[in-house]
Amino acid sequence: MSISLSQYIEQVKTLRNSLDQLDAPVRLASGSALFEFSKRVFTRGESSTGGKFQYNSTTPLYVNPAKTFGTTAGLRPPKGKTGQTKFKSGKAHKTTWVESYKALRGIVGRENSFVNWEAHGDLKLDLENNGTLTTRKVADATYSIQSTKKENNGKLEGFAIKYPGVFKLSEKEKQVYYEALEKEILLLIKAEL
């Protein structure tokens, strides 16, 4: 079967219109999945398979109590690794030795039983577009979770390396996406009738 050029152009236009109409349902369904993703990662600290992300760093660090968020009572007075508050020269310490980042979070009163990525909430707000659950269009009917701030791109890359699979959708998030997509497409069909 052959078709004329004008018939072919008409079929392409029809297909293009169909894709354009699918854009809104895909965008809305993506937003629904992003909402579930955000709760899983930022509130519950879970991987896409349901396990908790754990702090696994055993690297000690020195922390300046004057520049630390949260309660700093456990960091004062500043002490070295062996508990001394002054150097041999008699000069007072300005920083406190802490055995790990997990230990630091516990000392300053932050969640430390699982990785809580909401230290200041900046990354979460960036991905959620300042609290409005939106995704970013990258192509026709294709949306992506992306950072709008340059400084958060490095965080995202680091998290992806340190916690493989963190940005994969969980089965629940996929289900939410498909259910929302089906609902939006049915609404679109009903509106066309």
C-alpha cells in the first residue's frame, strides 16, 4: 500500500497532535511519582528496594563548634582526639575531634540511624522546585528529575556513586506513575468525546 506525500504529512501531523496531548498526562503522572520518590528518599531514607541508606563513613573529622548547625553542647569545649582542650603550646583548640559524620549528627541532635539528606533541605527543595512538585521536560512526553542549582549537581552525582540505585523508581513509585497516567489519559479521552 502506498500513500501520497500529503497523506503522509497528515498522518505525521495527527501523530504529533497525539503526542502533544499525551504531554500533560505524562507531566502530571511524573509529578505524582516524584512526590512518592521525595517521601522515600528524603523522609524515610530508603533505597528503591526499601532498604535504609546507612552512614558508613568511619573517617574521623574535626568540627568547629562555632560553625556547626544544631545543638553544639556535645562539641564544647573543643577537644582533640585524646580529649585534651589545649595544645602542648598552651593554645586552646578551636575544633573538636569526632569519630565519624554519623557520630557528629548524633551529637548535634540530627537523625543518624539512616541517611537523612535533608541537612538544610536545599537539595529536596531544588528537586521539588521550591516545594511545588514539578519535573523538568527533557523531550516530548519525557520528564526528568533534575537539579536547577549547579551546587546540587555534584551532590546528586556523589549520591548516585555512593548509593547506587537511589534515583531509580521503586515499584510503588512506578505503580503511582502508571495509575496517575491512566487516570489522566482517561480524563483526556472523556474530554474528547
